[in-house]
Amino acid sequence: MQYVIISRFDPDKTATLQQGLPAEAFAAIDQATQDGKVLDLAELTGMGVSSELAQVLVDHLSHLTRLRASGGLVSGGPCEGFKHAINVFEADSEQQARDLHDADPLAKYGFFEIDQVYGWKQVF
């Protein structure tokens, strides 16, 4: 079964993320993600991202890349404005979907938390 999880970003943490992520780094992360790659610490810090934030981002993106490769993550990403994110998980139960969400390093570091969960049947 698939579950849609809508997460709510913490405004203070999101502001820190946005301020610490130069446009060049954001664009590079976006492109790498679309290409199925994860930038490493040296690449991110070389674009002006602090080593602490770079580590969080590498952990987050590595986690999601592995989860997608295993079939646990169907799709996902932030909504415009970084107030919410939507992720679609393949899971045996709602609790398993919640656990997959909460295993994300950004959730562990308090950047976002679950707002709503819906069982979902993909038709198209």
C-alpha cells in the first residue's frame, strides 16, 4: 500500500537551511538528485555550505536515494516555499510509512515533522 505523508517544516530550521544554502548549491543538489546522485561533503562545502549543514544534507539525500532504490520511497519533495513536503511511501502499514519518514535525518534533526498521513491508491 502507498501512503502520502505531508510534513510541516519548522520555520526557524528552514530559515537556517535557506540562509546556509547558496543558490549554486541548491541548483547543484537539485540536478544531482534528478540524476540519482548525491553530492559529497567536499562538493557542498566547496560551494559555500557549512560543513555541519553539508553533513545533514548528505545524510538526508543519501537516505532518500537508498530508500527510493529499495522501493520504499515512490516520490517526494518540498512544496514551494518550504512550508511543507510531500512524500509517497510504499509500506505495509501506516506505522511503517511513519517510521520510514521519521528515519530521514532531516526529521531526526527537527527540520520537519509529520502533519498528515493518507493511505493512497495510485491510479495514474
